Amino acid sequence: MANGFTYKEFSDDNKYIALSAEIMAVRARGSVPLACIRTYGCQQNVADSEKIKGILAAMGFDFTDNSEEADFILFNTCAVREHAEDRVFGNVGALKNIKRRHPSVLIGLCGCMMEEKHVTDRLYKSFPFVGLVFGTHSLHKFPELFYNAVSVGKRVYETGVDDKTVYEGIPTMRDGTFKGWLPIMYGCNNFCTYCIVPYTRGRERSRRPEAVIAEARQMISAGYKEITLLGQNVNSYGKNLEGGVTFADLLRQIDSIEGDFLIRFMTSHPKDCSKELIDVIAQSRHISKHLHLPFQSGNDRVLKAMNRSYNREKYLDIINYAKEKIDGLSLTSDVIVGFPGETYEEFLDTVSLVKEVEFTSLFTFIYSPREGTPAAKMPDPFTAEEKSRWFSELLKVQEKIAAKRCAAMVGNTYRVLVEDTTDTQGVLMGRTSGNVIVEFEGDNSLVGNFVNVCVTQARNWILKGKVII
Ligand code: SAH
Ligand code: SF4
Ligand code: F3S
């Protein structure tokens, strides 16, 4: 027990894996059971889906992108913005016909939206063909819930059950072979007033450092070249653990592992981003020279209303310290336009902050009310049209900055991990340590390797380059 959280091994649930495997061997329409998993939202959900796939693989499943041929269809949902919710309901509705054509198919929903009561109530009432629903807190019970759904044949709903336990050892089937996600903590305690995540993912809890480091070592020996440490607020890593370990300590330990690999992490919260952390990045061998540090707004009144616990000055302080210490630093951020009551003048503070920092790229969102959050009850006098005008204004400013930053990279050589082919034959792509995408010609055999690429051309924010042998 560490500050109210318990740590447990997942393996207790294995009996349901074997039992489900027996049922699915008979129930599958083809020679092996097939699962179609669709994942929405952020990397936390992607990492959860990789665990679900790990469990399904242990049950004998293979995977397909074609929902028509699947024996199990699962949507892993996101609740962070309104349109995410609308999309999921639309897509679930479309599955009704598949269930009619293939009555044995099990349709399931999981993820953040399933921890919202108004959503599961609506699902239960309007979508009776959905046979399995479980929330983020019940991931470790997936084998048992799945077994109940396929053996009893009644609808299984399990949501809102937070047992305050961190489960280790859940099988994971990673999507990539050289780039992988590594969750270091779950949940969030920050309660930013606009955000649903603390309600859907529960209280912040860190995995033990030994478990994280052991998994990082395994990934590195399995050939992973890029590991992204995940958490909603990685800077507060360790707060619920005994022993006073911090995120900077964890990074230092992973950085000391031998091998040729890159460490990325997300997301950092400015309120807990320590100078020590920046020093660790600056002195590291393996950590990317990239900081994704969401500021959300450049105006102090709005930041306070958002409950972000820092102001513009403190944010710029960290940014300036990081720029000074980390050579070739690349900065990215998230920003919300049109928070309830934000005026045009307050929005202009966001624009001026963007101009001052010169981010490599920005993730810009128009505020979207989330039921149950404090901001959803705040007066919101500005129209969608006004907000969308401001939003375009901000995008234009950022596009210019991105183009300027890209142009300044021409002539320089960067080490990139060749990660994927683009649509054009013979053209590869990779990301610099600062997470900027460069396209270049090369042979497919380079995928998964680090190469040096000299940037030869910048077209707006798309970089072209040449491999340097
Ligand atoms: N934990 C991370 C991000 C979580 S959600 C952090 O704190 O930075 C990712 C981004 O979605 C947020 O940074 C925010 O910019 C945006 N977001 C969250 N809730 C939103 C809402 N209700 N409306 C619009 N954007 C939102
Ligand atoms: Fe949401 Fe704020 Fe937590 Fe990020 S830090 S997940 S924005 S509550
Ligand atoms: Fe969405 Fe949940 Fe991530 S709400 S953004 S999938 S933590």
C-alpha cells in the first residue's frame, strides 16, 4: 500500500483467459477468432488497447481492421471533447446491421467515455446490441468480463469501480516494433476546470520505478529504438510513492541504460516542471530535446479560471530556462481558444505568448463543454462563430512561426529514426529529436534505424532531406 494505492499482479485473472479461449475456439466464424479494435483519443487509450490486444492474443485471437469479419468488435473511446462523443455514438449505431447479419458477434465499448454515467445510461437504453461495456478502471478485469459476456449471453456493464490498485504484468501487444508507449502513471489530480480526464481516469497513481525501469530494459533489449513515457502529468510522477522518487530521477535512471534509443515523454504540466528536470534533459544521452508543455492560455485571469496553478510569468520562466539550457530545444504545446468568458483581449494574450515562445507546433482546440466539469456551468457569452474566427487567427500566427522555424533548419543535419514510409514509393520519413517530421528518399530496409538526414528544403512546415552516409 503506497499512499492509499495497492499494487497487484494481474496473473490472478488468467483462468478467464483460458476459459474464454475455449469458448471462442468454438464460437469463431473462421478458423481463429478475430477481433477488430478501434481506438480513439490519446496515447493512454492507445496503450490500454495494446493491453487489451495482449489479453485477446492470449485467448487465441487474431486481429482485423474489417469489422464485417470480426467475432469481437471493441471501441476504446475518448471523452475529452464533444465531437469525440458524437462520433462514437454514430459509429456504434452503424454496427447494428453487422449484429443483425452476424448474431454471434460481440460488440463492446470501453475507455474514458464509459466512465461517464450519462453515456452508459444512453448506451444501455438505446443500443441493446452492445454486449460488453467497461470503464478505464476495469481494464484488469477484461478477461472475466469478456468471459461473462460470451458465456452467459447477457449484457455486461462494469463502470465506475475504482479499486485504487495499480496492476502490473498485464500482457501487452504493442502496435509497433521499434516505437513503443510506456505508461508510467495513471489518472490525474489536477481538475483543470474544463477537463473530464480526472473523472474518467481517477486519481493519479504512479507505477513503481522498478516496474517501469524493468519494462524499459525489456523494450530496449527487444529492439525498441524510441520509448515514450506516458502520463497525464508526468512531472508529478512519484508523488504517491514512498521513497521520494521524482520524474527527474526516473528519467535519469532510464537514461543510464546502455543502448541506442531515444526517450520521449508526455504530458508535462507547467506547474510541476522543475528546473532539475530540464537539467536532466540537457545532460542526458537518450532523452529527446523536446518539451511538450501545454500552456492552454496566455492570460492570467483565464489560467486561474482554468485552475492551471501557474501564471504566464511562471510559464515563460520555465520556457526561458529550458531554452537556455537545452541545445536545439523544440517546444510544442496545447492551447484552448474560447474558454467560457474569455474575451478577445484575453485571447490576444495567448497570441502574444505564441509569438514570444515560437513553438515548433501547437495543438489548438476550441473549448468544448464537458458535462460534470466546473467550466460547463460557467457563463459562456461568446458565439461559436467568434471563437472560430479567433481560432483561425491563432492558426495563421502559428503557421508563420512553424514555417520560419522549418526554414531555419535547412542546411542542418539531424539524427532521425526512420519510422514509416509515406504514400510515395521510395520516400521515407522520420522525426528529429525535436519531433519535426522530415521526408527523404531511401530504401525500406532503413525503417526502424537511426540515420543522419541533412535538411535540403522547407516547404511551409514540411521538410525534405537527404540521407548522409
Ligand atoms: N494531461 C494533458 C492533456 C490532456 S487532454 C495536459 O494536462 O496537458 C489534451 C488536451 O485537450 C489538453 O491539453 C487541452 O488543451 C485539450 N482539452 C481538454 N479538455 C478540453 C475541453 N473541454 N475543450 C477543449 N479542449 C480540451
Ligand atoms: Fe486534464 Fe488538466 Fe489533468 Fe491535463 S492536467 S488531464 S488538462 S485535468
Ligand atoms: Fe480522451 Fe481519455 Fe485520453 S478522455 S484524451 S482518451 S485520457
